Amino acid sequence: MARIALTGGIASGKSMVSDDLARRGAVIIDSDVLAREVVEPGTEGLHRIVERFGSEVLNADGSLDRAKLGNLIFSDERSREDLNAIVHPLVRARARELESAAPPDALVVHVIPLLVETGLDREFDRVIVVDAPAETQARRLMRRNNLGNQDAMARINAQASRRQRLSVADWVVDNSSDQASTVQQIDRIWADLTAVS
């Protein structure tokens, strides 16, 4: 089993790259998806978040108000650290379960936005970094999340720097251009991956 990590800054285009890899046959384990799963109503994760942040981070139906929590944690580093301490171990445990269920010859790609920040890059055979300039990330984030420039930049700056991410990369996907260019880069990476897996 080949274990690959896929990372990149917020709004860099990780989902587009992981979707393309899935179409080619990779088993995708997406930490963002798992992070939502482990905080659904009735879970230990949501209970611990409410204990730490209060019931004001809940919607009327008892689900997590992700926008409200996001505004809180991106403006306060200690709150962000506390949330990560709750969610990250639950996500890692669930990711291990899913990986153990994959076929032995699978090419497993773990999509982990905070790979560098959590020091997990050393746990994988290879690392793919999806890269885009901060200005491109901010523009995409403002459009996608209806944020102002200041809020978008706060979220970008709360993550590892481009330099830090690129320093752990075995492959870099420059996702600042058009989709065709990105797909060509994935073609080359996939050829490498399938040659060694």
C-alpha cells in the first residue's frame, strides 16, 4: 500500500486535485470530511467542543455552527489550538480505520490541510503540495466563503507558509493557472505514483 499525503493552503485547490486522483483510482481519505463527521450531533467531538466553547457555537438544531466557530478560532490562536486538540486525534483515529479497510495494493491519498502544522508529513511515503499564491487563495476564499479580504487573509496567515509547505513536497501542483494545466501536472504525478506503488 502506498501512503501519500496531499496538502495545500486554504482555497489552493486540494479538492479539485483529490477529485481527479479519485477518478484515476486512488483511495481518498479527506481530513476535512472526517472533521465534519467527528463533530456531528451526538458525537464525542461535538460534546467536547461545546464543553470548551459553549452552546453558542451550535445551530438551533444542535449541529455545529461552523461559521461562528470559524470566526472565533481564526481570531484567537489559543482557541484554534484548543479546537485542534479536540478534533485532530478523532480525525486521525477515523483515518486509520478507513486506511485499514483499503485493499492492500491501494494507492491511499490522505488529504490533510494542516499536514505541516501537525508534523504529520513524516508519516507518509510521499507528499503532494497544491500551491497557489496568497492573492489567488484570498480571491477564491472571498468568493467561496463570502469573506472580506481581511478575514480571508487572517485564515491564510493562520496556516503554515507556502515556504513551509513546499519544503516537505515531493511533488508540487501549481494550481494558479487553468484547470488543463493542473490536470497535466496531475498526469505526471500519477505516472510517478503508479510506477512506484
